[in-house]
Amino acid sequence: MITSTSSMSLNVGSSVLSYDTMYPSTTDRDITDDMMKRFFQPIPPTGYPRVDLHQGCIVGKQGSGKTELMKFRAKYAIDLYGANNVNLVYTNDVRVGIDMMDSRSVQYLIIDDATSYASSREVHKQTDILKTFNKSRHVFEDKLNGKPGLILYEFAWQRWIELDPGFRDGDSLIFKTGMSGMAEKRGLVDILGEYYTERLYDIWDAIGSGDNDAKGISIGRIPTKDVNKGGVGFFYNDLVDFDFPDMICSDEYFGTEEGNVDLLDEYRSKTGWEKRIQCYEMYSDIANNMKQSEIAERLGVRQGYVSESVKKVRDLLRSR
């Protein structure tokens, strides 16, 4: 009698090794639900003041369906947490996302064209941006005022190796296309394994051949699980009807650094602005990483004054 391989196991001491563990199957695996549950986790319960942070990555060339995938995931978040509880920000600079955080329980910050301000080719320029990124929890905790919350970062870009490693070390990795160089392909094998790397290139080829249905198929990777133990598989997304926000570009949002300095110098001598600008500069100083409560104590003002000052100065800079 032939025994099904799925039911075979081998006793070794006190442990049981399944056949699939000993001889990993290359059968196509759908890990969509598993990946969604791991990334879109529950908001921490009331009375447990904590900010959880999850980081996702979407990699694919232009025309591979990244935007539709982002719409699919954004709609999922809105349906799961409720529209009134989610602050959805779509930008090309993580600093914009952090600056636009509000007091809602879930901050879903989608950073598209992420290499614009976080390229692995300009490592030394990323130090300040990484410091800002690492300040995310403090910024959000200030706004929540003791309530629990959830930050969801989604970075999207075209080639895996081009994003700074500090941003691509995510909890959820989704690949929509491969890369043309053999050395780069070998790097993908390290992440996805040989079988699913080949399936990724099949998807890429189908997209390149005009198969629009292939744009709804990706290869997903759960970094905490071994490749051969369910950590990699197919990720599927539907086309959804969702009013995705326009991108807020960094240059338009912040303006030029020189222009900002000139404007602040102009307003510093005006009545009521000197201390407000001081609050803004201390809060924006990523090297000091100060909370609003610490700034208030340092300057001898109310924390509400610090929060109000930061907002007023930001509004001033945006209106220039």
C-alpha cells in the first residue's frame, strides 16, 4: 500500500518530523491570508499604552501593478480598522509621512518611489532620514497621549537592492518582478528560494507579454518563517474600487531648505514667533530626538503650546 506523503512522519527521540519538513514540497502555496494577518495586526488593547510598528515592502518595475496592490491593501486596512480610525498618507518621502501623523489609532504611511529619498547608493545621505524614521514611535506617542496605536509603513520601489537596508528590512515582502542581472537574481534566490524565484520570473515574463491578469499575482515572503516552512508563496490581490489619495511629494510639502531658513529668520523677529520657532526647531531636531513634554519643560511652557507652535510653523512653511 502506498502511503500519502502528507501523512508520513518520522519519530526522532521525543520530536516528530513531518515529511514536508524533511523534504520540502515545491507545490504552489498561497500565503496571501497569512501575510495580510501578520501585517495588519489588531490595534493594541485599551489600557495597554503601546505603539506597534509593522513594515512592509513592495518591489516591482513600472507597469507591474504596484499601485493596484497598494489600493488593495489600503482598502483592506480601511475595512478592517474603520475609515475614521485610519490616517492614510501616500508620499515619496518617509519624513512627510511622519510629519502628517495625527491622533487616529492607525497610521498607514505608504512611501512610493521610496528610493527618491532613501537610495542605497547614497548611504551617507540617509543617516538623518533613518534617524527621523526611528523617531516614528515617539512622534506618534505624543499625538496619542497615552492611548495605544499602530503604525503601518509600506515602502514601494523598483529594484530590491536600491533601497537602503534600514527601510527594506520589513515584516512583509512582496515581489512583483525580478531583476535583470544574474548577480541580482542570485540575491533573490537567497530571499525566495530557487522555486519561487523562477515563479517570480514567470510572472514578470507574463506581465511583459501583455497578460494583465498576471499583475494581480506576486511572490510573498514572510521573513520570520523559513523559506521551506511556509515562509514564501504566491500573494494574490484583486482589482478594487478604492479612492486612493494623491501622492504628496516631498519637494512640494517641505519646500527648499534654503527657503525655509530664510522664512524662519524673517519671522523670528516678529511678535510672538521667536519661541514658537524655537519649539519647532527643537522638535524637528532629529539628533536630539526630544518629545514635546521635554521641550515644554526645557522652555518653561505648556506642552499644548509646543504642539500648537509646531503646527503653526509647519503651516507657515507650507504656505510660503
